Amino acid sequence: MTIGVLAGGDRGSVTAELAVGLPAVVVVLAACLGALGLAADQVRAHDAAADAARLLGRGESTAAAERHVQIIVPGARLVVRFVDDLVCTTVSVERPVLAVPLRVEGSSCALGGGR
């Protein structure tokens, strides 16, 4: 009978530990998923920058390049620079991860033969 008395003192401790630990696990999981989404946005931004640089290098308008970027990365910003014979583009996008806005960007250059 003494075993039952000792075990009764720990009643509910697992529930309390779970109540304390579960929110921490949820926050870490949300941060990991947010970071994964941010990494995907960075890859998309780099691809969009490369596409925009090629479009501008072929002689397309900046508006056409911006429309293409918006299709690939909604809400992104396109910056275009002309350096010698190159057309360089930077695509940046800001996304919140755990309510903290983080910015990622991708850059690329292409020959500007179509200008």
C-alpha cells in the first residue's frame, strides 16, 4: 500500500510538464517552418532576378520584367542597374517570421545586348 501513496504525490505532473513544454515546441516548430518558407522565397527571388535580367537584356521593358517578378514572387520589389554592357537586377521581398519582418533578396546580371 505504500507504493500507492508515493505514486499519488506525482499525480498531474506530466500534465503540468506538457502544458509548459508544448508552447515552446509549437514556437520552435513555427520558427522552423517560417525559416523554410523564407528560404523558398529567397530561391524564388534569385530565380526572378535572373529571369528579369534576361528579359531586360533582350530588350523587354522594365514593366514587363516587373510583371514577371510579381508572378514569381508576389509582393517583391525589383531594382534594375545598368553596368557597362550588363543589366543587373535585384529582387527583394519581406516576409514575417514569428511576427518579425525579414527581408531576403536575389541578384543576377545578364548581357544587355538588346538595349
